[in-house]
Amino acid sequence: MRETCTYDVLIIGAGAAGLMCAIIAAKRGRKVLVLERADRIARKVRVAGGGKCNFTNLHVSPERFISANLKFVHSALARFPPNEICAFLKKHHVSYLEKKDGQLFCCHSALDLVHALEEECASAGVVIQTDIPIEDVHQNPSGPGFVVRAKEGHRECLSLVVASGGLSFPALGATDYGYRLAERFGLKVTPRRPGLVPLLFQPHEREIFSGLSGVSFVGEVRCGDVSFSESILFTHKGLSGPAILQISSYWRDGQTVVIDFLPGIDFRAVMRKNGSRRVEMKTFLGGYLPGRLAQVLSFHGFVNKPLCQYSEKEINAIVQRLKAFTFVPAGTEGYRKAEVTLGGVDTAELSSRTMESVKVPGLYFVGEVVDVTGQLGGFNLHWAWASGHAAGLKV
């Protein structure tokens, strides 16, 4: 006969959001159980930031997030600013540093942060069980709360928190479980798509740029009214690098992406100033861009010849090519290479203050499973901490 255990709070998912929720709830005296289907906790935290974990950003603000309703993030972010997670790391003697643009990383390893979460959970009395696939979840027919059924036994709880993550990193066990569970309880889920993901070239562009895999440069990339200036990296299939990952979250299928290869440089003025020189364009452009990229642009974007031989019309065409190179991506590299999932449980279904369902009392959704996605730079992990913290104060 299966054993039935009773808890105040049961959390599905031992990632950043679930563990933060567990810690806050347990410190309020709640009896908390965390169930994780994988064989270890915080799998995405372990690999985040190249193993150093970009755990937050000093410049957290609602404008750094994407959602159908950006007002939703205000409350959770206001009650959990970056200094809160910094204080947590200091308490556990985890050293960290700012790399650039407010991005905070662990100095040594993401495992330092994982161990801090484990220690805090243990200290607060949180029970964590790994390798537990859930078979069924339903509301308790004999009273308030929920029944979570697994092979090892039934668990009953008054509050159920879904922190199961999104679809990115399927190699780490990502599934659509949280979305399916939300829909089973009658909650709307917005369309999902990969975010912070490399973009793919169309076949003719891949043929032109295929030899540039591994070449990077600092450029500006724009899609619609959104733009980012940072490193861009050529891959075998298309483009990656921070600027491309950022714009990918705003790009929709069929939209045009515009690249400025020389941001901040008035190249028309540069050409006119050097218009009497006999140096070839590929050589001259190599002073501004990586040599291999300069050669490809010179031979495929325009006729390569000495600067003194270009007409005004040709100069205009060169400037247009370098300052506003356009392409329509064939797609993205999908969830396998995506860092986040865009879309999720509709924020209209949740309380922005507590993350509780407005339809199903006692049911909460936190972290990536919700329709809130951050930009690159520690914002997604901060949303995990902030949303988990918000739910933890209420469950």
C-alpha cells in the first residue's frame, strides 16, 4: 500500500525559483516538500554563465523583461531587489564579482551557489526528494489542497507550487509538464517559442558566410524598434553571440534583422576622407573588421577595388551594406540551443503579488513556466528568485 504524506507546501521543481520559494516558506514555519524529477537539484543553475552562474544583474528593472503584460513583474521585482540575493551569497561566504553591465557571477563556481541553496534548505527544514517522476496531480476530493501522486506514494498539500521550468535545455530534462498542468486546471498558456537563441541563415547567406564560423565582431543588431550593440559571432549555420541572442527574443518568423557592422562610425565620412587612396577596400576595411569578414563583405557585398576608384553611387551602396545589412532568418536553432522559453502561463491567470492562480486557490506558478522572460545578463535567474520569493511569502 502506498504511503500518504501531508505537507503545507509541495513544490514541483528544484530549480532556482522552486528552491527560493521553499526557503522562504519554510522560514515562515511551513512544512515544505520539493519534488524534482531529475537526479539532482538546480541543474540549469549549475551550467549557467559557463559554470560561473550569472545569478543576477545590478540593473534589474521591468524594462529588461518580455511579457504580454510587463506590469505584472513590478511587484515581485520591487520586493526582491538584487541586493537580496547578494546578501544570501554573502551569508554563505560565496564570493562574486561584476563582469560588465551589472552582471554578477560567482567567482569560483556555480556549485558554490547550489551548495548555498542546499544548506539553506536543510537549515530551514525543507525536504527535497529527487528522481521523483509525478504520475498525477489533482485537487483533494476530501478537503482543501491537492494530491500529488508518484510511484513512491501520495503526497497531500494545502499549497501547490509549480516551478517546473520551460522547454529550453532539453538535455537537462526540460519538459512541457508545467504548461500541461496549468491547462489541466483551466489556466490559459500563451504560445511558447525559444528565446536567447542563435539565428539561422537562409541557404544563400549560409553559402556566402560559411567560411566565417568562429569569427566575431562588435556590431549593432536591430529588429523593429529594438536594438542591441554587442558581440556577434558567425556559426556554421548562422549567427550567435550576445547581440544576436538578445534580438532573437524579439524576433518573430518572417521579420527582417538589420546589422550595423560599424556601429558608431560614420563610414561615408571615412570613405570621403580616404577617397584619394589606392588601397583596396578589402585591406582598408580590415582595419575596422576581422580580416576574413572584411574579405567576404568586399567580394560579396560590392566590387573590391582601390578607394580612389569608387563613385559616389558606389560609396552609398557600400555604406548601406555595412551600416544596414539586412537578412530574414530562416529560423532559430530551437530549444536545444535556447537559454530560455518565451511565453508560458498567462500572467492574467496569476496574482502579480503572490503568483497564486486567481481561479484555483492554493495553486502557484513561479519562474520560467510563467510568461515572463528576461534579457541576457542575469535577468532570468533574478526573475526565478523574485517570483519564488513572492510565492514563498504567501503559501
